[in-house]
Amino acid sequence: MLQNMSILQDKYAITAIAAILIVAAVCLTDAVPEQPSGTDITGVVSDVKRTQNGYTFTLTDGTGAPTKCFYSEEVPNGSVCSVTGRFSDDGSILFASRLVVR
């Protein structure tokens, strides 16, 4: 009986160690800094085109750098807008989650 008891204790010890390692791994993963919540760009809107799901347009900032953007609502051509959003995985288009016409 005593021998069976030590096996059970070893199983509990192994389970406890595994739980500690899992918690440590989760804590280390959460410690990695997150990417910024979004990108903010202000510029002049041009080349507005309607798509099946919304509108694409070019936003040219104060330095003259163009950024291709997508937004769910129509944006006035020639207007000055501030856009907040996230870039696609390949960085080719900014998906705007917020747009303010200035």
C-alpha cells in the first residue's frame, strides 16, 4: 500500500510541475509587447473608388507620401482626413477603422 501511495504522489508532483510550466509559458507569452493599436495618418484624399465592400482611396500626407486606404463609407475626393487603422499583412493597404474629415 505504501508503495502505491508514492506512485500517486509522484503523479501529483508531475502534474503540479506541468501546471507550473504551462502557467510560466503563458506568462512569458503575455510579456511580449503588443504591436501599436493602429496607425494614424492625416492627408488629402484622392482617387476614390467604390468596391464591393466599401471604398478605396489614396491619402497623401504632408511629406507627399501616398498611402492606399480602404474604408467602409464614401470619402469626399479632395478632402483632408485623419485616418486610424491597421496595415494589411503585406503593408500594401491601410484598413481604416476610423476616419475624420477635417
